[in-house]
Amino acid sequence: MQLAFVSEGQLSYNGESIPYQLVGNAIRVAGEWGPMDYSYQLSGDDLQVSGADGTSLRCRRQQQGAAQAGGMPGVSGGGTGMERYLQGRVCSYSSSPDGGYSTQHLLEFDGQGRFYFGVETAWDVPETTGISRNWGDGQNIGTYQVTGANRGDAVYLRFPDGRVGTARVYHVYQGEITELFLEGPDRHYGKSLCP
């Protein structure tokens, strides 16, 4: 898990951007059912966050202001050496129930700690047809770390804007990671889903 205070009033928790404010000795965040307060205690580089619902996070400050929960490795720009298990393109596909709109997300890994990402949306509805792509401009390049090549192991993705996402290894074939499940947007990626 990764907690980052992106700006005064905005934090990122596991890649999800959430508004917040400091109220006394608590961090108030916007929740689905209204604001929620989490008490915190900061001691040097250690941050302890506790919620009324019993949740508790222990974080340690990392480079660039990111506090990392639970002692799990985050993305610091360097690899773990396991990035070689994740190479090539994996894709995710979704469409509207009537088939008028479809979206394809892709992640392409170089096996050395860098990845490329993009989205293509196509539509075919009355009076209009088209395709929109946001790749190919050289801006969509991030870094990644692989913590293991077994189902459930984490893959950390750092995007160019500083967001950090967590994916889980979903399937491995002949020593190669072939499917991932990206947490947050809850999106399944697989090599077999690419055209």
C-alpha cells in the first residue's frame, strides 16, 4: 500500500486521489458516506494512522514525500531484478451493453523496469463513428517493480504524474507473468486480450 500527500488538500492512497484536510490531530478524508476522520501520530519518518472503524496503518516516509504502509517495497525508480518476468503487452477490454462504445487499456513492459500505457476508445452510435487514442505521444512512460512471479505477488507502477498503482500477478505461464489485476480501477489485464 502507498500513501502520498500530493498537495495541501489532496492525497493519494494506492493510486486513488482523495481530498483531505487536517482537523486537529486527525486527517479528514471524503468517504462514500461523508467525511471520515483518521487520527495520526507523526514521529520523525514514521506515521501511524488509525480509524474509528478499527483500521490502522503504519507508514514510513520514502523519497519524494511518499509514505509507505506496512513496510512493503514501493517504486523508487530502481528495479528488484524480477522485472524480467513481466515483458511485453497486456490489455484490458470493456464495452457498453449495447456495443456502441468499447475501450481498450494497454500496458507494455520492457522487462527492465519501464512501462508504457495507453487507452483506445471506439464508438459506433447513430450518426457518428470514431476512434480516440492517447498513446504514441511519448508522455505515457512510467516505472515498475515486480516483487515476485507467483499469483498474488505485487507489481508496483509509478506513473509520470507521481501516482502509484498496485497490480497483482494473476497468472504465470512458463515463468512469465501473463495476466495482472490492477487494483483501484479493478481492471484485469492479459496477453490474450491484446489484438
